[in-house]
Amino acid sequence: MSFWKRWKEKKAAGKQREHLSTSLESNIRWLRSNLLADDATIVYRLLRTKGPRPRDCALVYANNMAKHDFLSEHVVAPLMSSAPPKELHGQGLLDYFMQEAISSDSMDTSSSYKELAEAVVRGTGVVLVDGCGIGLMVDAQGFEKRSVSEPQSETVVRGPRQGFTEDLGVNVSLVRRKITSPNLKMKYLYVGEQTRTKTAVMYLESVAKPDLVDEVIQRIEQIEMDGILESGYIEELIKDSPRSPFPTIGHTERPDTVAGKILEGRVAVLVDGTPFALTMPYLLVEAFQANEDYYRHWVLASFHRLVRYISFFLTTSTPGLYLALVSHHPQLLPMNLAISIAAARKNVPFPAMVEVVIMGLVFEILREGGVRLPRSVGQAISIVGAIVLGDAAVGASLVSAPMIIVVGLTGVAGFVVSQFNDVAVVVRLGLVVLAGLLGFYGFLLGGMGLMLHLASIKSFGVPYLSSLTSLSVQGSQDTLLRSPWWKMQMRPRHIGAKNRQRVQSPSRSRRS
């Protein structure tokens, strides 16, 4: 007889793995021994209501993840002082607690063990009632959050000083403050089998193409991975051309930048636990655009943008051009300059190509060391290390003085275009190798290969060079130069195709 009893209990327990039982004791026992087993942070608060027929209840929450004061004041106290009618049971009893007892503006119900357990570990308080097979989830998240501050990686002279934090709710509110339109839509997704990281997909319904929105959501939903700890995980898993070093998805810490991208018809992805938001599609020209370009006079913004294009060319091409001229084509240099470089390299024991590669590696080591160390120490090491090592290397005739100038110019120019700083290192190395082997012919061959590679890349169906290769006036007004706002009447053709009108009143007469 005891065998059949144990078999029935085992069978009944098997059925309860997905949905709650009407027995409060059974539900708590299942949570303690299965989904939330061996977790010392989970608190089970048993309580009983008043009235002619008291009801047993339990509040389940994660310590240090939920607000203790909120749960005590708005959940525990109202439940213990409530007196539900005798005839209520099941769903009716839960509705009574939701409408008459618990005072919270955010509540939801579920009968799934898995959903309730996930809610508990996210900081939600779960109320279980004896005789009811449905659990009540009360939003009570109360963990520590970093306050909104200026992002360190994207400082500006003029513009908002707000930056994203690690809290998804705060980040969403920062974007909503920029775009207070009901057309701003958002969809939440949970990514990661173990972490269940909350992700928000934001777009402007009246501007963004539906195919683009569906493609972004589909790619994120297809991610199968244990954990998503930062938006970089998602970026690498959903990007186009994953083998290319050039980014096809943008990232930023600034809410105003995200708002500007959304207004153009792009889709933004915000991930809980990181201040970096993703924007897509991402084109080559965006790396040379700064949000500050749109806050200052268009002439000054255009000048600084040209400086960025020139800086990218210098940081990728200067070592290769120097190597090609010194090693293969010195006759192209003025006589005095050629003699000066030859005299400086007279006692250097290494070939020019080895000299370029070694100094480039030394500079990257100094830069990486300055980034990883604390800010106060890192800056000192980067500056002092560069001066001391450069002076000592020239004094010991290990490298030439012109090589120090080339490396310094290359490094400083790379910092101007921060989005492509790491990409520039890869491109620079490739051009150095080709120029060292074939001279100018190798340099030109590398440049042609780079252009062909960029022309073959797409970002969510949009050609990577679409803005730079546009033949229309409207399509080229925010590329190499920034036109005045009253001239940029249309959104980019390949992105905001659903509603291209951006400036409703382009009249110039009152400004003349």
C-alpha cells in the first residue's frame, strides 16, 4: 500500500514541474528542492490573513535584490490585516488580494514554476496563496544602481552630459525623454539560457522600415547561448560580415546619439547590465560623425569632420608610405629630405620594415598598458614611457628619429577617429607588409583591396558605403561635410525609406 502511495505522490510531483499546485506546502517544497534549491539568498515569508476564514500565504523573494521596506509595507502588512470573504477561493481570492489588499502599480500573475522562479531571482516578490494554483508577482526590485553621469568614452564640449547606466529601465527612460512621441515603440526580449538578460528593441514606428525591425528581432531571438553579459555578445552574434574587422553595428553610451539614430530610421538595442547601446544599420560614414557636429555651426562641424577623414588616412597610411619611399622609391623624395633620412638611419641595424613593425608594436603596448591601468597611473606611464623609450631608442641607434615622428603622428591621428582605432591597427599592418614587399605598388594594391572589401560589406541589407557613393544631393549632405539643417530635408534613402521627410519647412528666405 505504501508503494502505491509513493508512486502517486511521485506522479503528482511530476505534473507540478511546470505549473503550480493548489497546495501551498507543495509549492514551497518544490521551489526549495528544485528550481531555487541550495540558494541561501531566497527568503520564504509565511503569513496568515484575518477574518472568519484565515488563509495561509507565502511571500518569496531574493534577499538584497528586492526592497524590504516596500514588501513589508505594501505586501506583508496588507495581507496580514486583510479579511477575505469565506466564499472566495482560487482565482477569485487572488483577484481580491490584487484589488483590495496589495498596493502596487506593477503586478502580474503566472502559474508557471519557471516564470515565478525567474521573477524571484530578478528581484520580484512572488505571493503564493494556499488553495490557488496561480502566483502573484509584485515588482519590488531594489538593488544598487549607478547614477546617471557623463560617459567617459564620449566626452563633448557642447551637448548633453547624460550617459547610459547599467540599468535598462533608466536607459529606456533617458531615450524616452529625448523622443516623447507615441510612435516610439519598444519590445522586450530575454536572451541567454542561464542569464535571461533583458533586452529592449527600440524604433520609431512611423520611420523605421518594418523589415529592418523584424530582422533585428529575429536575429536576437535566434541567439542560443548560456549567458549574455554585455551588448558586445549580441553585437558579435548578429552582425553582418563577422570576419571583417570593420563594425557593422554601432555602439554608444549617449542617449542623444541613440535618439538621433532612431529619428533617422535606425533600430536601437539596449541591454540590461551595460551602458553601451547598439544601433543598426551602421555605415562607414558614421565612424566620422560625432554627435557634437549637430550642436555647433555647420561650417565648423564640416571642418572637424574633414580632419577626422584626414586623420584616418594618416593613421592607416603614414607608416606604409614612409616604408615605400625609404625602401623602394627614395628618388621620389626631395634630395635634402632623402639625405636627411638616410643620415638618420645610417647606424640603425634593422631594415626599415622591421623598424616600422617594432615601433608600431611598442606604441600599441604603451597604449594598452595606459588603458588597463588606473587612470592616474596609466596616463603617466603612456606619456613618460613614450618619451623615455623614444629618446633612448634614438640615442642607442636602435631606431631613427624620423621613425619616431612617423609613429607619433600615426598614434595621435588614430585617437581622432576612436570608433576605428582598433580597425586602423589591422589596416595599417596590412599596408606596411605590402608596402615593404612591393613598394608603392603594394600600397596601392592594399588600398584597392580595402575599397573592394568595404564595397562588399552590408549592414542589415544596407550597403556599407551607400552614403559615400550616393549621387543625389540630399544623400550626400551629411557625409564628407555637414550641410545646414534647413538643407537636410530628407532622411537617408536606404534607412528612413518609410518616411523620408525630416525638415517640414525648409524655407531659407527668413534666414538670408
